[in-house]
Amino acid sequence: MRAVSYAQFGGPEVLHVAEDLPVPEPGPGEVRVRVAASVLHPVDLMIRAGRFPAPLPAGLPYTPGWDVAGKIDAVGPSVGDFTVNDEVIGFSPWLRTTVGAHAEYVVLEAGWLTARPAGIPANEAATLPTDGLAAAQALDLLALPAGSSVLVSGAAGQVGGFTLALARVAGLHATGVAGAGDREFVESQGAAFVPRSDGPLAVAAGSFDAVVDLAVIGSSLMELVRDGGGYVAASPPLRPEPVRGIRTFALDVLPDGSRLGELVKLVEGGDIPLRVAGVYSFADAAAAHDRLARGGVRGGVVIVP
């Protein structure tokens, strides 16, 4: 099979298309997916550049890629929920497995997958799993009752946009922090808009029941949370110490086919928007990495075989 690969750390130029790789075989509880589309994430760029701050479970060469939309091609033993030719989406927890989805085939645990949203093209459906589950799991950690207020930084990004949509569905009062050009999108998700600022945000202390800090503004946002509220950091190393009874959490997104299935229903019902910023072939993977690195991307950067 073919796959995007790199055997040394560096810039986008280290990427190449590996040919004639062995097609992986599914084991017990696993399925093999013929990939129609996958998505590039900022963490893929960090790992490729050799800047990831923790050890990985296997060494180079790497095939990047988390999300997958595709068709089941083979089913391993003890898989009862899926059959060959089922259209599915899901993601590989790459930091734990280094199993990359920027390949023609990928083997994943069946429990990490769910049926692809009906009527949604693969390029769009692939943008949902990792970022949609990150948003859902952030709000699950906070467990806010309907009517609560939540501030979301990085609100126009992929995870931020999903967080606003899910907050709206849950009956929360969301406020999104984003650039001035993203006001229309933030408000389209039923959220109030606060412009991004190099200094303190124009928000009073203690204004929110919780904060989801996806833009890594940092612990200064704790001042905006009421006593006893909640705070979610974008990753475990960024989780601040609790103060004033504020519960603090960190995102560590995990694959969950059942929870993803709930998100699929919301997509099918029009409650969650899917955004694609661009579609790149394996051969153009370096250009995709360069585009994402330049920032300002609104939607998924999709990689297709």
C-alpha cells in the first residue's frame, strides 16, 4: 500500500509517499479500513518537526494521521458490530499507537469507529472524529447543567467550533473568543463574541461558570471563572492548579465509537457544522503541512490517497 511517511524529523520536505508497504491485517476486535480521507492536525506538525515533548511508543519512520473516513475492508475475529463495506469514521490515538491514517489502509479497534454520517462526503466526515470528540469530552468533564455559562477561547478553530455547537445543543450560554474576522461564525453557533486581545479580555472577573481554553491563553482565564466553577486546559501539561474551588481538567482526547455515534446524529440533524479548509493528495502532503503551519485555517486540512 501507499502512505505518507517520514524517516527523519524536519520541515515539510522530509515527507514522502512510501510505496509497496505491507497491507496491515486486523487482529481480534479490529477492522481494516480502506481510507477515503484523513485530516492533518497541529500535533502532526509538532511531531514531524521533532518538537513533541514526550517519548512516543515506537520510533521512526512514522506515518502521520489520526482521523479516518472510509470503508471497512476486512474484519478480524470477535467483531460483531461491523461488516465489510460498512462506511465508517473514527480516529487512531496516534500518540499511543503511532498507527497513522494518512495511508491507503489502516487497522483500528472496532470500538473506536462508528457509522459515517448519512449523506455527508468522506472529506467532510473525516473532520469530525478527533476534534468533535475533543469538544464533547471537554464539556463532559465540566458536566455543566443547562443554563450555565462557558467561555471558549480559540472558538473559531475546529475544536472550538464544535465546542460552541455542542454547548448550544446542551442549553449552555457560550461566549467565544476569536479574531475579529470570525465574529460571524461564532455568532452563527449561538454564542456571544469576545474579540481576541493581546492584553486582558474585555470581560469581568467571575463572569463564567467555566472556561475551555483551546487557544492556550493560560491561567489568567481562571480569573474569569466564578468560585467553584470549572476550567479545561488544551492539554495535560497546561492544566493549572485549582484555586477558589475551581475544578481544573485537561483535554486528552480518547477514541469512543459510541460517543462519536451521538455526534454523528447531531451532524445529520444539522446541529454540528463540518468545515473543510482544503483537500490535498498524498503527493501534496508537504503543501498541506505548510498551509496548516501558516495559521489562520478555518476548517479541516484533509489528506486523501
